[in-house]
Amino acid sequence: MSKFTTQHRRELPARDFALPEQQAYPVEDKAHARNAKARARQAAEAGRLSKFEERKVDKKADAVLRKD
């Protein structure tokens, strides 16, 4: 998985984020999608993310992971 620079993150379209309104949890490829699911679960368990938001991240990440 490549590291994001601030510039790269700003250039990503909203559709490449699981939570586009927050520009959080990039899911532009399978590696980032797996990472987004893991980080969302950690954030939900710590109380920083609602269960609804966690499910939203999982749904978007799962869609990326199912692609060929």
C-alpha cells in the first residue's frame, strides 16, 4: 500500500473515500479498502465512529474488494 501525501489526498475524488463528507477512509484500491475496514472497526470500538458510519465504510470497502 502506498503512502498518501497531502497533495495526493486532496486530489482524490470524493467517490474514492468511504466517508466522502469527511474525506476519510480512502478506498481507492483493495489495500486501502482492507485498511479502511480495519481502521473503522478500531474507531467504532473506541467510540470515535458511530456504528452507522462503520457500516457505511464496510459497505463501500466491500464493493472495492469485490471488484476484479
